[in-house]
Amino acid sequence: MTFLKHSTELFPNSYRAVSRGKRFGGFCKLRFLQWVFLLAALFLTYFATFGVNIFSHGDLDSRVLLLREVHHGTPIVVKQPSKHRKQYRPCEIQLLDSVNGLVEPKDFTNFTQFSLDYIEKEDKPFRSNNFEPRFGGHQTLQEREKSFYAANQTLHCGFVKGPPGLSSTLFDLDENDKAYMNTCVIVVSSCIFGSTDYLRRPDRRMISEYSKKNVCFVMFVEKQTLSTLSSDGNIPNDRGYMGLWRIVVVRNLPYKDMRKTGKVPKFLSHRLFPSSRYSIWLDSKLRLIADPMLIIEYFLWRTRSEYAISNHYERHCVWEEVLRNKRLNKYNHTAIDEQFAVYQSDGLTVFDPEDPSTPLPSYVPEGSFIIRAHTPMSNLFSCLWFNEDCERRATAKTLKHRLLSPPSTT
């Protein structure tokens, strides 16, 4: 009865005009309209609640961080809500208003100085018929353990040439691009491999004329991605630029997994840009909307730091990170388990934020945004991270073999 009364109030004239024989049909029509309105209201409510997740693209981890503009050109690191609708408070970063008057500190390094050299070439082992050259080389477990010491040393850090006849290290670049990169002192870099993202150009309005002239903005791609960008209307000009990005095309990718290939420019900027003193890395999901010199001043010079990276926005323990990587099927599960065994054998323990002896506030970083001074300690750390991330399966197999081998009788 309430429904009929409500219906007659909505359509008073039509209700009184129908005959007794047609009243039932009118009732059905009105009930249908009521259900349509109800469903529309439910849809609008659902859209208001979940609309961001419906229309955003990429998986959860590819939407972790964004740089957003606020008043006075200050960028904010904003953590996107997860699929479970967790909310994360933004972290405001108070940059200086201008690059005018910036002065590089004479000495801000916090660690002992030492020299690093890199293994450039590996010969085929004697009587080895199964030797396959690798971009990261063939690091032994003993070499890995020795490399963790901050001391004068020569270590594996990518770009390892094979025996004669296999001189390419992979990740090959055009000679003109290499000559340009050798001149870079301050670098902002990113990459897109496998057409996995679209191009986000730095906001020219937020970049000072000084930085436009003195900072190298380099975007690494391969032919497939370049073709995709071109089909979308992003075509490099005669000098190879798209906006501020200089597009550098990579040939002979070192890994089939595009995630691994992306680790080369991410971790090894000191090797790709041998004259550089500072670098800023942005995952392709980020857009730069602040002046790179102001970023370096805030994160490095002001705090007397050599390496700046944020804690993970949600996970702080390697145990949690292992489970998450398996759920997302980012890598082969067996490879994850083998590498996890390496870290546990090295003495890694479960993260306990209440333990006063815990050396770090987190065991899991968020690597979308990295600011570095190219000091020996920073370069060593980056080499170690690259070796663990991209060459970990070989190291894990070496450790597994050692653990399973019978004890020596000598």
C-alpha cells in the first residue's frame, strides 16, 4: 500500500485515469520504474565508493607513489589507497622556493672513502663447455661475501664482457648517446621497456632554466616501446627529445624479464653516466613536477646524506614482502624461496619495530624514487642491490650447492 501511495504521488493523473482492467498493468510498470531508480542509486553509491579503483590502470604496486603539486611548488609524495581502501596520509616536503643561491656543500659524505673498480671482462673457464656470458658476470659466493665490505675492491656491477667473439655486454647504446651521457654531471633518468607504460614528461613550468641547461633528463626505451610511443603521437624531434626527455634506445636487452632489464638504469646510473655526481631515479609511473636541484638540496645537501629512498608504504618486513611477491606472481616462486634462504643464512631476522637494537626503521624500501650522490658507498650499495636483484638465482644456486655438499674431510 505504501508503494502504491508513493506511486500515485509520483504519477497522480495517470493513476486516476486508468480503468480497473488496466490498473494491474500500470502497477507493474510503476514497480519496474521504481526498481530502475533503485538500481541507479545503488550504482551511483558504488561508483562513488570504488570509482577510483575501477578506472585506475595498472596493478597495485604500479600505483604506489605519485608526485603531486601543491602551493609554492612543493611536491608531495602521495600513497595511493590499496584495493582494501586503506588511506595513507600524504607527506609534505618543503623545498626551497628557488635554485638561486644554491651552493653544493664542500664535504657531506658520512662514510670512509675507498676506491671501486669493476670487472669488465670474464674469460671462459678452462675446459668449460657450458659457459654462457651474463650481463652481471658469474659472481661466486665468496666474491659476493667479500663485496659487502666497504674497502678498496674490484667487484661485479653489470656490463661484463664475455670472451673474444662475444664482446658485447648487452644493454648496448648508440655511440652518440654514450658520448652525451658521458658529459652528464646531474641526471634525472627513467625507463619504459616492453611498452608497459606511457610517457610522462617533466613539468617544464616547475623546472628552472638552470636545470634545463645543466641537468640531463634521460628516458631509456627499446624499439618496441619507441614504436608504441610514436603510434601514440610521441615522436622524438630531430635531436632525439620528447619534451625534456632525451630518448635513448637500448639494443640487446640483457634479460627477458622487463622488470629485471629496468633495474639496469635504476641501480647502475653511476655506470651509465660515469661523470655524474648526482642522480634522481623515477619509475615511469611518476611524473617530475619539481626542480631536480631543489630535490637534491632537500634530500642530500640539507641532511648530509648520500642516498635517499623511502620506506615501503605498507610492508616493513622481508617475510611480508616474500609473501606479497608470490601472491602477485612477480617472479618464479622457487627463485624467491632460494634467494630468501640466502638472506636467512646471512642472518636476516624478522623485523621487530619495538626492538631498540633494530638498525633500520624498515627492512623493505619503496624504490620508485631514489636520490643519490655518486659516492663510493652509494655506488657500492647500488652494485650490491643490483647483484642481489638481477643475479640472485645464480647466487642462490651456489649457496644451495654449498649447503647440500658433504663436509670436507681435509
